[in-house]
Amino acid sequence: MIDLHTHSLFSDGELLPAELIRRASVIGYKAIAITDHVDQSNIDIVIPRIVKALKALKSAISITAIPGAEITHVPPSLIPSLVKEARQLGAKIVVVHGETIVEPVEQGTNKAAIEAGADILSHPGIISTEDLLFAKEKGVALEITSRKGHSLANGHVAKEAIKFGASLVINTDTHGPSDLMTADEARKILLAAGIDENRIESVFETSKAIVEKALRRD
């Protein structure tokens, strides 16, 4: 399992990075990104702390742990500057909190995230064809999520991404220990979203490619 969207105590998660990584390792994770929520108020605090924690843990853990950030509920016009700042501060994977149907995310967030070159657009909700094609053009992966509420739009995201050839990843949006999942559980969620068995491996391959790209940013 590769999971590129999780949260620790540095935002609204329940676990310290070390425990989050340990729990993920025990259930078979190969790689995990810690992508705590950031906006203008905390980006310069959260990302350096994640970077520091993962650097200290690197030689003592058995899985790949990647520092990241999830830019959350930021006005679309400000997303590009925060994506750039996140990368400058050491985030190797940048996620933008997409237009989920269960939160009042500002319209235009999906497009701004794609235009800014985020790695992943998380739970993009009822994403438009225009934005989906833009994500395909820019190489931004769209998320299938196991997170309650956000997962309600998985079927739409999967159907449209397959129809137009956009890249998909599956993540947990973990906030607590019970949110982590095995690769078998991920397969079931992808199947439930309407993704055929013969397409599932391509979703996992996209996650692997994002990890490899992130590691080249070192």
C-alpha cells in the first residue's frame, strides 16, 4: 500500500509522525506521505517540522516516508503561491483539498490546484469535464478516497477519469489509526468506485510514480 494523503498531530490527526509511520509499516505499507493541513497561518511551521521529523526517522524505519502538505480551504487565487511556498519549505508531495461535496470549498479550487501544479487533487467532488481534462494535461492525479463523506463522489471521479484518461490514486486521508488500510482494502474501494479489476494496478502504479518523482526532489 502507498498512501499519499495522511494527517498527524501537526494538524488535525491523532498520531505523532513516528506512530503513524509505525502503524502503517505494520499493516504492510511501502510508502506514506504526511500531508498535514496548511494555509497562510501555519505553512512555515508545519512543513519544516514534518521535514525535520522524517529526516530523523529515515534511517530507523522500514518504509518510505515523505514530507508533504495539504493546502486546505485557501482562496483559489492564493493557491499558486502556497504550492510554491510548500515546495520551497520542503514538501515533496503537495496535495490540494479539492471541492468535496461535504464541505464548503470555494468554487474554482479544483482548477487553481491543477494550474498550480499540485501533485494530487484530493477528493475533487463533482469535478467538471473541463477541470478533469486540465488535470490530465498537467499530470495532476485525482484522488479516490476511503475517507467518509469525501468518498461519496468516488463513483463520479472514477467514471470520468476513466472516460477521459486522467490519472487516479487511492488514499486514506488518515486522521486516526483506524483510517489506515491494507492494499486489499484499497482494491475493494476501487472496485466499489466502479474501477474494473484490470485497471486497478494502474492506480497503484500512479502512486508509485508520484513517490519516485518526490524522491527525485531530494
